[in-house]
Amino acid sequence: MEDHDMLIVMGLKDPWKFLFVDMDIAMVSASVGFALLSTGLPTPVVVGTAAAVGYFMHIGRKGKPRGYAAHLAYWYLPPLISRLKRVPAPWATRTVG
């Protein structure tokens, strides 16, 4: 028997959606689509490429915890885009150990 109160709480923790797609995947796909649209490629190619990017992001996220893409962006994007805020300075790690 299911606990309906728990289902409501679990539903409140769902990520934001755009139609039926998670918002972060929709934003990346839309950005790729608009960038490709400005290059003058045919519309079906642009839509197919943006859909493929969204599909592969969705498949790559399967089995990973929520916020995994943000975690990767936090660690692997250059410092001009995303600075590490929770890591001590190198002198502190060498001094403290």
C-alpha cells in the first residue's frame, strides 16, 4: 500500500519542467538550436541536432543523482565561467595538509 503523503512530498521535489522535459535539458537544447539557427543551416537539421543534444543529455543523466550536470559544470568549466567557491586556496591546502 502506498503512502499518499509521501508521494506528494516526492512530487514537490521534482525538477522544473518545460512541457515534458527537465528545464536544464530544455535550456541547453534551445541554446544549441538558436546558435545553429543563426548559422543558416536548414531548420530540420537545427531541430534534429537540438533534439539529439537533449536526448543524449537525458540518457547520460540516467542513474546519476539530481544536479549532476551542475556538478560537472562547476568542476570542469573554465574559471571565467564558473569559479570554485568551496575549495580552499592552494596555500591553505599545502599548509594545513
